Amino acid sequence: MDKGLEKNITIADVAEALGVSKTTVSRAISGKGRIGRETRERVLAYIEEHDYKPNVIAKGLAQSKTYNICVVMPGEYDVVDLPFFQECLFGIQEIAGSMEYDILLSICRKNDISSLERIIANHKVDGVILMRTFVEDEQIDFLQTKNVPFVTIGSTSANYKGVIQIDHNHKSACKELTSIILMKQMDKIALIGGNEEHVVTQSRLRGFREAYAKMGKTLDVDLMFLSQDNQVLVEKAVKEALNRQADCILCMDDAVCSRVLKTLRQQHVKVPEDVRVASFYNSMVLENNVPSITSLSFDAKELGMVACRTLLDLTEGLEVKERTLLPYEVVLKESTK
């Protein structure tokens, strides 16, 4: 018979050929349970010779694993956030696929984690990656009570201990960019920010404040506009910043920055001639803007890859770092000249 037409051999076929039980074959494959070295080597040699590849379900049963991981995306996000989540997912998939894992995607809102609860209750996954963290985080509270291995993309608030976090060094990055702007003699900086319930917003805010302290400058709280997470609020903030003669508008992220730029165009305000603009996060949304925007650049795909690799190590019982901070790049462009 043509080899290409041969049926895939099963654990039962291996057991019958070698005169051992299916349990013995399963133990040889998983490396768990009591089995003699000679028997294990005989089973593994037969498997290699006959190119046996246990299917994921059989392999999972042998090792008490599902070979699935859950990735939790927030239900509340802007369209401009999608490239970040997509790049993270590409990174997660690259590592998961190489380790023969599949991804279950769960969409959770801040006050509705029923999708995640259902996945965990049905024992569908070996671990979880949270793609957004909150100051008060119901997702983390739930996963900690269930003792499910999980990692966060993003830092957690000080309320949570022992959470494995993979993040970029947002505080240091924002401190550096703010310091550069202050050194350019732009003392009146308007800060327009996103949702204060997101931990990343708090990290960026700390970096902004620390830059002023480091430079010995006085922070003008009247030029700080936080939780400006829709176009109407951003328009009001931009108008107020211009009335107060701000030298520069510093945006918490690319979503806020795109709204700021839209507002400035509508009001016929030129960048950088009339006011300078910079963003604490770069993305494809800003890359094609004219003039080009000074920003902080982060590798979202790498973030996903490191998070997935860390989670899989965690599910194997390996020791992992509690907090991993990835590098960033300050990209100075025309908008702050």
C-alpha cells in the first residue's frame, strides 16, 4: 500500500505492536508515571521509526492539558487600538503555534467577565493572557481565586501581589520624552490623557510628573486634562490648552493624539508653527501624519511573544520573573521642532 494512504497509527497500534498496554505508551509519551527506562526507550524508538504524531487531544489527555490558552481582549477599545492588539496577537500566535497550542479569544468588559468565567469553569485552557489591566481588576481577582496560571500584558496596580506582568517601561519612556520637551524650552505643556482606570495611564502620568521634578520645573495642573476619551472632551481640552497658550500638547496615546490632530486641523492651527504635538505612544495611525509626530515607539509583537513564552513556562511549573519590562525608543520628528 502507498505510504501516503496508510492510516495514522494510534496509541493502541503502538501498544499492540510492542505488546504493552496503552497506559504504558501514554506514560512514555508524557514522561510521567512509573515506567522502566528500557520500556520507555523501546516505545519512543518505535514512535520515531514509524513517524507517530499523537494528536493534541490524545497528548492532552496523557499530560492533563488542553493545549489551549485564553487571550482576553477588552470590550471597550478605540479603532486606533486595534493595531496594538493585532500585533500582540501575532506575537502570541507565533509562540503558541510553535508549541502546538491554540488560542481561545475572550472579549471581556470591565464589569462583565462572564466569557472568561465560562472558559475557566469548563476547563478549556491551560492558562490566560490578559491584554489590558485596570486599577481595580475583576479579571485578576477572579483568576487568582481559581489558581489559574495567567500573565498580564501591562502592569498591575499596587493592590495586586504576585501577578506575572509583561510590559514596556512606560514610566521611564514618558519621563524621558517629557524631559526632552522641557529641555527644548517648552515649559507650558498641556497633557491630554485617556482613561484613568487603565494602569498604563497611571504609569505614563508618573513618568510625566517625575520629569518635571527632575528638571526642577513647576507643573501647571490647569493644563492637565485626564480621562479625555472621546472627541468632544478632546476638542474642549485642546481649546482650553490653546487659550492658555500652551507651547506643546502632549498626548497620552495615539488615540488621543489622532483626535488632537483632527481638532487642530479643524481650527486651522498649524503644527509645529502654532503649537507642538507629541504622543506617548506611536502607531500606524500616526505614521502617515504630516507633519510627522514625535512619539514613543514600542514593539507590540515582541510584547505578545514574551507574554506567551512566559505563560507557557508558567504552565510547566518553571520559575519566571514577576515583572518583565521591555525597551522603548524615543522618536523625535517634525511636530516638536
